[in-house]
Amino acid sequence: MTTEGALSLLMGMLTAGVRMGAPLLGVSLVAGLLVGLAQTVAQVNEVSVSFVVKILAVLATLAVVGPALLGYAVQYTRTCLLAVEHVVH
């Protein structure tokens, strides 16, 4: 295996991680900001409200985007397993 091949596999792994994690992290971030803003306006300091809202938002996102994320993960795994022949050789 060449250096370019190894870097290509590493870049693919990092890209796959970002593509699968970004939607969930983004939704959690937006939900946290909105709940924080609402709590500031209402002058409520309850940590569990933010936690519950973020969990529900992430679960809803998983329900909507989950099949696409799983499809991408399966495709990436197939690509890596097919590349094993070139890595070992």
C-alpha cells in the first residue's frame, strides 16, 4: 500500500465520521441554544429541561435521517472491506 492509499483511507474514515455525526450534533446544538434562549427569557434555571429537549430532538433526527446514515455506514464499510485486498497485498 502506498502512502496516498493510506491517507485516502484515513480521509475517508474522517469524512464518514463527520457525515454521520454532524446532523445529530447540529440538531443538539440548535435545540440547546433555543432552549437556553427560552429559559433566559422565562428566567427558568432547570438543567433537565434542556437535557430532555436535546434528547428528544436527537431521537427525532435519528428517526428521520437514521436510514440514510445507516446506508452511508454500510456503503463505507463495504468500500473498506473491498480495499483490504489492496492493503494486504
